[in-house]
Amino acid sequence: MKYIFFILYLPFIALAGDAIMLETPHYIVAMRSNCPEYDMGAKDCVDYAGLSIKSGKSIELKGSPWYRMCADGETPCKFMGYHFKNGNIDYYVTEAGRLLVKTDKDKVLVDEKGKWLNIDEGYAEQQMLPGLLDKVMFRAYD
């Protein structure tokens, strides 16, 4: 029951940027991109709100689009997903729907395949509240 409030408000995250949501067996992740279009070097322009279905604990992070670099090592070639950092923990959400969380020493903490969930943006736009990702609606409640 802790995550019901979180889930009820996830459809409302389609604010100014593109919003996406991933559900894995143990986590729900909502992300919103505020990155300038065509700026592949943009940093900290993606909002991440993650919820553990089991514990009800949540986390909010800022991150960036993640690209595989071309042979020259400088030019982004392929969009891979999104990367977020919290201390020595790296969070990756791939375009294929994989949630990978690992330490800076490459110890894997989470590696789950999920499914992308539909967000009805028309409904979300009608119901949205400004700055929703910055509010406590993404925290689990008892």
C-alpha cells in the first residue's frame, strides 16, 4: 500500500518535457527530460524518480542522456538510455528497458528488465501540477 500514492501520481509527470516510465519486477522508475533538443552533451537535465515496490523507499536523482561514442571517441553515435549518479552508485536506464544499478567498482546491485508504461499525456496535461517532480508526491507514504 505504500506505493499506491506514488503510482497514482506517476501519470501526472508529463510536464514541460518528455516523460517516460519503466516498470521492472521490483522497481518503478519515472523520468522526465528537460534537455535542450539536439544537445547531446547536456548534463543533469533528466529527472529520475525511482520507487522500490518491495520496501516503498524512493529516490530522486538528476542525470543525463547516455550515448555510445563513435570510433573517434568524441562524437556520440548511438543513444543508449540515461545515466544518473548518486555518490558512488551509477544508475542506468537503457532504451531497451533495462534498469542497471552498480557501484563505481562495477559491483551490480540491480539488473532488471522492465516494460515501458504508457503515459496519457493529454490527461496528464489536464491534471498536472507545476513542478510536480520537485514535490513529495514521488515519495512513498504509509
